[in-house]
Amino acid sequence: MNIRVSDIAAQTVSRIEVARVSISLGEGVDAFEAIRDLNFAVVPGEFVCIVGPSGCGKSTLLGALAGHLPLTQGQLTVDDQQVLGPSPDRGIVFQQHTLFPWKRVRDNIAFGPKMRGIGKAERRRAAQELLKLVGLEGFELFYPSQLSGGMQQRVEIARVLINQPRVLLMDEPFGALDAQTRSLMQEVLLDIWTKMPTTTVFVTHDIEEALFLADRIIVMSARPGRVIDDIRLPFARPRHGELVTETSSCG
Amino acid sequence: MAFQRLAERMPGLRWLTRAASILACIGFWQLASSLHVNLGIVTFRNVPPPTEVVQSAIVLLKSPKLLAHVSSSLWRVFAGYGAAVVIGIAFGFAIGRSRAASDLLLPPLELLRPIPAVAWIPLSILIFPSSELSMIFITFIGALFPIILNTVHGVANIDRRLVASAHSLGGTPAAILREIVLPGAAPSIVTGLAIGMGTSWFCLVTAEMISGQFGIGYYTWEAYTLQNYADIVVGMLVIGLLGMGSSWLLTTLGHYLMPWRHPAVAR
């Protein structure tokens, strides 16, 4: 198997269905309902941002979509297939520090192909392609600790995209970055997303970020999290940094 | 202050100071022992001066005895410590990863842990048919607990988000153990190995003094009973050198096995 960006772009994009989903977390007296009766669908290729106050269960929902958390009620499906556990089909990017510190950038990115049993030369070539896509050529032999926060997030994105996921899940991926790097990374993400449109669910508490990135914003209430608004954004693509300043000055 | 400012201008001065400090200690030792100084609570009456120690060291270096003593000590450490490394890491992984293994293995270990390894010497002489085996056992016990506990600590404290990421990237449980848990626990394991190496030598020397017929601990104790006082110090120095060598070996191994901990230059 030889992964090229053009091949990746030809992947299938998926539909996500969230049906009557409730999730309780904690055990015994500490148990609480994080999400109550959530209902919505994401159409193939859509970029959805989920916003809401901290503790509204938006990360919980993403964890459930990734297959890391069991549902208390309801059903999650991707292309009519029920989500029962983690899968490389549903790539997840966390806020920070989830690169493997003992693997060089190249081998972090090539982790997915390695798990699929693809040979060393082959997977390194694929990793090289992804490095080019996220603009990190020349850094293949670095360890994560030698990279800046923004560069680490680029590697995270590359590591997930190399698996050609049907769904991209992002849990405040730029939340730990400084403002300048964050807006740069938002443009980088949109650029990548244009090259390989993937159904994306992006969790953030930054409204401006959501306005800049999304086709659609789902607003969640405080705990237990429910959908309280569902907004479709009319802004044309490709989008650039000016959009953010325009909308914020309007508001 | 004046010294600090001077030292900044001449880095060689700091080395000079350090060398002078060691020389001063040796000088004091030479003076105190040759003058048979008695300070009340300590007396240098029977302490051999450094010059005699150097002569004895040269004699020992030339005799075949040194190799026999050192090699039998090294063999015991190799066997006892080696067994502790294998069993300690295996048990540590089992206890750190599985609740069942933890309930099964941990209670007896927790009961035995407060007993210092040296306290095992009499019983181990009774248990084992040869004094050789009992000394290896003491060395093993000394290293076992630090290795187990540090391995458990390292394995149990793996960042769960790293494991979750690996799952999401298609990692099977076996692959996650090999690719995530093992390297993630490695720094803690190596710390356990270093502590274990220290206690291992400590226990070995004690055991050799009590029941050995060869070995560097036995040599040191024999020197005392035969009143070859200079040889006592020679034995101490050899023990120190062996300890230093083995801890250097571990540090080097740690650097080699965990290059990400000290990424040299970017490329």
C-alpha cells in the first residue's frame, strides 16, 4: 500500500448520527449525567463545531464518538455502523501532549500504518507525504519535546490523517496554543481540510474559532449537556483570517 | 563572592579547587595515621596511611587473588541481580497492569518488603544447600523490591491519553504494551534498576563477610581478621570501584535505551 495525498482525498466521507444519546460518568455517589438525550446528524463532508461552557459534556461526546466512552442510552452510528470501540476510522486529536514522547516525528506519524502491518520503508514514505501536507518537512527525526506546541499539533493531525479516517474528531486541538499560533493553525487546518475533505467534529469553547472553521455550529447547554442551538454558517470558502476580525467587529 | 567572580573568569580554577579538596583529605589521612592521632571518639592508631594502602594495592594487583575475589563477587551480583531484574520487571508489569495479579502477588510482597535483605542472611544459609546460593539469594532479595516497586509505579502511571490515542490509531493490546507501556515505564524501571544495583552490592558485601570464602567482601573482612589493615582499605576501594562501574553501566544503558530523554542536537 502506498499512501499519497491524492489517494487520501479519494477516501469515503461519512455520515454521523447521534440518536437519543445520554452518558453518565463517575461511579457510585460521584456519578453524574454529562450528556442528556442528544440528537443530531452530521452529513458527509461537513465541518461541525460544538461549542458550550466548560463541563457541558462536549469532550465527553467526542470521547464517545471516538469509542473511548460507553453510552448510557441511545446510539452513535457512523455510516449506519454502530460505534462500539476505538477505530482508526475515527481519528481523534486531543489538546496537547498525546504524541508518543519516545518516538521521532516520523515514527509517531507512521504508528497507524505500523499497526496495520505495513513495512518500514513503505510507512516512512507515507509519513513523509503527510509531513509535507502539514508543512513540517525536515522535522522527521525530531522528538516531540523538541517541537513547539503548534508543530506538535501538526504532527498530531498528520498522525491521524495517515489512517485515512472517515471521521476527524478534534478536542480543542488548539486550546493550548498562543493566539497567534492558534489562528495560523486554524488556517493550516482549513487548508488541509480543503485538500482532503473529511467529516469533522471540532470541539471548542472559542466562538471565534468556531465561526471561522465551521459549516455549522452546535451549541450545548451547561451540564447535563443538551443541544440548545444549531446554526448553519453562510460564509463562503476558502476562508482567511480577515473573516474572524470582520465578524468580531460586527458583533 | 570574590572567589565566584574569579572562578567565572578562570574555569580551570574550579577544577583546581576540587583537586585541592581531595588532596587535603588524603593529606589529613596521611598525617593523622602516621602520627597515630587520637581524637577521643575516633583514633587513627590502627589506621594504615595512604602510602601503605597504595603499596598493598600494588601487591594485590600483581597477585592472582584479585581476579579470583572480584570475579566471584561479580558472578554473584550477575546471577542474583540478573534474576531480580527478570522477575522484578515481569512481576512489576503483571501487578501494574492487572488487578487480579496485583491482588494475588502484592500482599505477600508487601509483608516481606519491610524486612531488610541483610536480615535474610541466617535463614537463607539454612534454606540453601550451599553458601554460594545463599549469597546469590541475598543479592537477589536486595535488588528485587526496588525493581518491582519502580516497575509497578512506571506501568501504573502511564498517561491514559497516550493509551487512548494508541487505541484510536489501531493499536492492539499487545502492541500497546510493547509500544506505549514499556517505553513509558522505562524511566521508572531504570531508576529501580539503579537503586536495586546499589542495594545488591550492599547485600552481597555483607553476605560475603559472613559466609563467603571468596569475594571482595570476604577479602576485606579477612584482612581485618588477619590484621592486614592496609588491605581493609584496599578492599573498600575495590568495592567502591565496582559499585561505581556498575552504576556507570546502568546510566549508559539508560541513555542508550531512552534517547528521547536527552535529545542531543535537533539533527
